Amino acid sequence: MNDCARSPFFHIFCRRQATGVFAILTLCGILVAGLWPFHSPKNQVHWLDNENGLRFGDHGTVLSSGIFERASSDGLSCSLEIWLEPATPWNGGTVLAFYSYSPRRQFSLQQSHYDLALQRDIEDLHHPGQRVVRFADEIFRKKRLFVTVTSDGRDTAVYVDGHLVTNLLAFGTCI
């Protein structure tokens, strides 16, 4: 007869022992299911055939090999031109993002269903943790579009195929 059956606290001791074993097995099962196999998804970015451009899958990232230099010396004005061809207009995600570590700031273009979202994050002494988001409505209804974003350092304008879509007052600079 085992030690558990001879004990006067047979029912309490065996239940605790069984509960402890069950808890350890549950923890092991959660760790195995959550961590194995642990791998990041493959980067789904491919050059277009016979065209200048990239095709992004569900998990696609492209990083620059260096720092983008500003074309103007004033440091405030900027412009950005990009051809976009969304696979599906009802999806969303970041299309393009710029990040500067000193001072910490970020600018991004995002697809939000049919809308183009422009987001600007700044963290400095005057604007700690400030996030500004503005939308250009209903631009992803077309299959292929040419988007231009211009800024004079204070106001930002968004053009689609050469036509002004929205003027974002006091949005700030692109980068």
C-alpha cells in the first residue's frame, strides 16, 4: 500500500497532490502551445516584374540602409510622393513610416479602410507624447493612385493624382 493510502489525511493530501500535478501539466501545455514552434513570419516583400516597385504581403517590411537627408536647408518643409495600389480597400495598416530618434518623432501614412491616415508622433519638452492623426477620406476607392504629401512646417496638404484632397492645418512637418 502506498504512503498516500495509509495517511489519515488521505483525501486531502491526494487531492492536493493531484491538483499540483494537474497545474504543472497545464503550465507545460500552455508553454508548449504558446512558444513552440516560435518563429517570426517570413518577410513577404517582392520586386514587381518588369516595373519599379515592391509588392507587400501580409508580413512585409523594408528598411532603409541609411538616413534620409532633407533636400531643403530650412529643415521645416518637406514633400513625399508615392504610388499606391491597395490589394483590398477594406484592410488597413501602415504603408510608410519615418522615425527619427533625436528628438524622438515619427511620421506615418496608414490605410484605414478607404481612408488615408496621416499620423505624427512627437516627444520633446514642449509636446511630451503628442500624437496627431488626420484623415484624407475615401481615397482608396481607386485601384491605383499617386499620393503627394507636402508640408511647409506648419500646414500639410494631401494630393491624390494631382488634385488637392485635404489641407491639414497645424499638422506640422512630415518628418
